[in-house]
Amino acid sequence: MNAPTLDELAIDPERYELLDALFNAEATRRDFFRIAGAGVIVALFLETEVVAQPKGGPVPREIGAWIHIGEDNAITVYSGKVEIGQNIRTSLAQVVAEELHSPVKSIRMVMADTAMVPFDAGTFGSRTTPAMMPQLRRAAAAAREVLLDLAAGKGKTERDKLTVADGKVAGPDGKPSFTFGQLTKGQKVMKVIPATVATTPANKWTVVGTSVPKVDGRAFVTGTHQYGSDVRRKGMLFGKVLRAPAFGAKLTSVDVKAAEAKPGLTVVRTGDFVGVVGPTEYEAMKGLALVKAEWANPPKQVGAKELFKHLKETGRAGKGGFGGGGVAQGSIEMGIKAADKTVKETYTLAYIAHVPLEPRVAVAEWEGDKVTVWTGTQRPFGVRGDVANALGVTQDKVRVIVPDMGSGYGGKHNVDAAIEAARLAKATGKPVRVAFTREEEFTWAYFRPAAVIEVNAGAKKDGTLTAWEFANYNAGGSGLRMPYAVANVKTNTYSSQTPLRQGAYRALASTGNNFARESVMDELAHAIGMDPLEFRFKNLKDARLKAVLEAAAKQFGWGKKPDAGRGFGLACGTEKGSFVATCAEIAFDKAKKDVRVIRAVTAFECGAILNPDHLKNQVEGCVMMGLGGALFEQIDFADGKILNPDFANYPLPRFRDTPILETVLLDRKDLDSAGAGETPIIGIAPAVGNAIFAATGVRLRSMPMIPNGLEVK
């Protein structure tokens, strides 16, 4: 074939330098049509991924997403994003339907299959909505323009008299009229477009911004929807892997003779990796129990009792790990001197587990020198690389398919089960499934980082903040930025030696940073005798944060007096481009040492809303998840062992813990849409802590706040 022309690639003809970046465009074109079949393909360049060209400025090089319109009228969207339960499949289908003026049910989403979708770094950081949504809008808008061009040519009519609606392109009187399939039949048109295509403004949306029902909702409700745990392959076996009795333990000897002698079992050993494969999971588990292993335990390790002292003592500033990233302006010393009241306190944050509904699971199947892995991960391309490195093959030999998974919360970036399944499958020549038990999930996944947070702050009697010094040891800098106006500020993060494997968690460090900040703001307000809401308004300059605070306070009825034994508290914050404010009411039973959250009102703003009903679900899910970390979730550990690796000893919010939830959504169609899966979690803990203080006079400075109830003398 000849190389695509400028017209075929839909590139501004004055940007000649783009041709240098398209040396592989024909190969890409062939690959796309091989996967999707004949029709029209629109591929979108990611302009944030650039390479320098000798002839001039930066040039796009990565395809972010692509849309195929087939001869059968099918509209297929290919994206590397993952459906984790956040319902992004529906939201992304909505934006494509909006631009193509087609029903949402006509949009098919192909997601997170490394053999079929463009490269994607992963689904994390609340980036899907602000990054992928605009890409798909532009690609769909460009596809609409291609269809109009094809219809004008086919119908020999003026293009500006044609309209697109309900999967058809038609003239003013319905003539000519073509279905998308009629226009794309026999075509192999590929348009590679820059990210500058005009899209429908938010104030003219008719599909986006509405509560479109969940795509495939019936399958989820009836239990027919397939998750990673449901994957079964012909002839599939089940694997169990030998794991150390403690973190850092080294395997010194292993005897697998008894397991090997068991009929139907295969024992696989590669270095320190030992796995047993059997026809059922139970038989594999019984076979693993026959393996006799001896371990050399490491020297005594830091446990939960020594944790916070250890984090502080090993903390170091500067780059690397979670260190650095702070700001300094003015003089903290002068700010403290100018204050009428000061607060200097230490806050702590325990390690907590992600506790996904679906523990880690993977199925691997080899065909020749290639392996396909089905697994639940937020980083399919990252896991592809992990599997390739572990098995000593190139990445083109590994395909990772991500079925919808039962939640991740930042905890499924790495999936050890994928590598384990691939190893066992290669050794046995059969498909192999490896599924973590709940205890394995609690122990061998990674945890939300623990933290020590030190705050030194001051305010004048009139409510003016004078100083804000804030340091986070170990957890990181998310949510570190001070949203309140203060002349003298010093913030920093310090990287500590962590005794447990730690990693990303919903909203990252902003859960702890916002807890400490909003608690100290409450302390200062009470110290100067000012209403906590008034005190925040006194120092807030950000109009969007003010707006959610006003909305939450109004809905809650802030200012009224609580009943006896009750307390009110509020908090607000911003992270990842969105804004939240939460008001909470708690009830305290002194005799039972019991604290119950009675009511939580959350106001949230993330720009233009894509799907109000699903956004409300996200907000309320965050609030409920945040309650666990706020009140009683914590990992207990000593000598390299997790001491509470099960639901019996690791409490999560239950139905009895559920407060009345009220959600106020602020729809800003004048602003770009931001992600919503994380920020709402950061308001509930400080709001509850402040409410507990209002009811009891006790200031709680650790998360969880009441793992064993609350005793008030």
C-alpha cells in the first residue's frame, strides 16, 4: 500500500513536521483494521506524549484512543482504561454517544486488552475523566465529521444541509438518508487527528450530564456479568504458591517429595518459587500443605507499637520515595509570634488494607511462545511488562486481558498472581488459575502508607491565620497544599523506612493530610472562640472550595444546636481538581463508649457532571469507605507478620455503621470535568473527628480514631 496522504491523516497541511512522526502510520493502519475490520477508524494523537523533531516543535507520537464504525452500524470504542466498579464504561460511552448523536446502547466499549487497545499507563489518580473523556469526545466528533463527508459524497448533496441523529446521516427532509453502516461499507478509511478537534460545549449536552442507566446493568444485577474470578479455560488447573511465614524470611530448604507423590499434582520450583498445581483449588491447597519448608527469619522487625517512632526517626527530606515537594514562604517564627492562639500537635495514620471485594486472581494460558493472562489490574500494560520480565520473554509475547474487577482502590497496580499463574501454566502446559485467599490478600498485597504528621499553626483573635507549618513523614504530598490564605507557610514531606509493603490508596496521602489540617483548623477555631465555619470562610480565597462549604452547611443546617449527646463537625478540602465539604453528626453513648455517625452531608464539585446518579454513587461510596479508616480500620503487625489478616479481626463499615447520607452535587458546566473517585473520601474523617470533639471535648489525633471505642472521664 501507499503511505497515507495528508488528507487521509486529517492533519493541518502546514504542520509538515508531523510526517516525520508517522513513519509507522501504515503499520498502525493495518493493525487497526486487522483488529476491527473494514469501516472508518478515527485515532487520536496524545499531544502530551511528544518527541522532539529536528525540523521544529514537539510532535504527537502516541495514540490515546480510537473509534471504529463498522459496516454493521456498530460503534466500537477502544480504550486502555479499566472498569473497576466506578462505572467509567457508561460515562465514556455517553461522551461518544453525545458527539455521534447516537443512543448509548449502540456504543460498544472494548477496554483494557493489551492486544486490542492503545497503550495506557493505567486507571488511577482520577485521571480517566479528565484525560480519556476529552480524547474520546474529540475522536467521536472527528468521526461524525467523516460520516458527514461520506454522506455528502454518496448522496451528492451539500454537506452543511446534512445532520447526524440516531445512528443516521440525513438531509432536511430525510432524504438522502444513510445509516452509519451504509456509509462505512467497503471503506478502510483511517483518520489520525490532533487533539484540537472542536466538540459539543457542555451547555448543549443532551446525553452527557444525564443519569443514563449503567451499561450492561441487568447482567450485573442478575449475576451473569463476568469478573476475573469467573474466567474458566478448557482444561484449566488450579495453583497454590508457597509463601513465607513472615516478611523478609528466606527459604533455606524445601522438601516436595510428598506433594510430588500425590496423584494429579504437579510441583513447580524455580529458585525460591514453589507452586503446586492440581485439578481443583482444594487439591492444590492440600498438596501445598505437604511441602516441607524451612525458613530463616530476619532479625526482629518494627511492629505496630514502634511504628510512628520509627517513621519519624528514619524520615529524610529531599527527593526519592515520598520525600520533598513542600513549599516555604514568609517566616513561621514571626507568624507564631503574631498569633494570639497556637496549636502544635502530632497526628498519626495507621497502615490500612484496601480490602477489595475480589481478591487478586489470574488465569494464564500459553499458546506456543505466547501467553495470555486474564487478571484484575489497574495497569494492564504494566502487568504485561511485569509478566514479560519475570518469564524472560518480550512484551509482544504477553497479552493481558482485564475483565471487570471487583474494586481496586489503588491496590491492584501490581498483581503478583499474574506472574505466578504464568509460571505455573508454562511449567504444566495447561491453563492455570491462581487466586489469593482473603488472608493472602490481607498479607501479601500492599497497604496505604502509615504516617506521622506534625503541625504548628497560629491565628489571631479576629480569625486571621498567621502561621502554618506542616510535615508529613512517609505518606506523601497529596493534599499537602494549603488551601487557606496564610502569609507564613512551610510544608514538606519526608520519606521514611517502611516496615510494610506500601502503595497507592484511594486519594493517596490526602486522606491523612486533610484529616490533620481540618482538625487543626477546628482546634484553632475553638481556641479563638470562633465558629468553625466562620473561621474557614475568614481564610478561604478559593471560590470553588467556598461554594461546596456553603452548600454542605446549608443542607446540613449548620448553626443549629445539637441534641444532648450529639455533636456536629465539618471539614472541606480539594484534591485532583475537585472540591468537597462534609458535615457530620455523631451520637456518643458514654456508658457504652460508643460513637456512631448519625448523618453525613457531602457537597461535591468536579466541574461539569457526566452522570449525576453515578457521581452520587461515587461520593457516597467514598464516604462509607472513609468511615472505616476514620473510625476503626488498622493493620496490626509484629515481627514481620500481619496479626489481623481476616474479616473477623479487621473491621469494615457494616450496615449498622451506615449514617444517613445526603449528597449535594454542584454542576459547573463552565469548567472541565475532573475525576470523582477519590476526593470525596477526604472530608469524612476530619468532619467526624471535629463532631466527636464538639460532643465530648476530646480531640482525637490518630486514624483510626476509635478502634476500641471512646472512653471519656
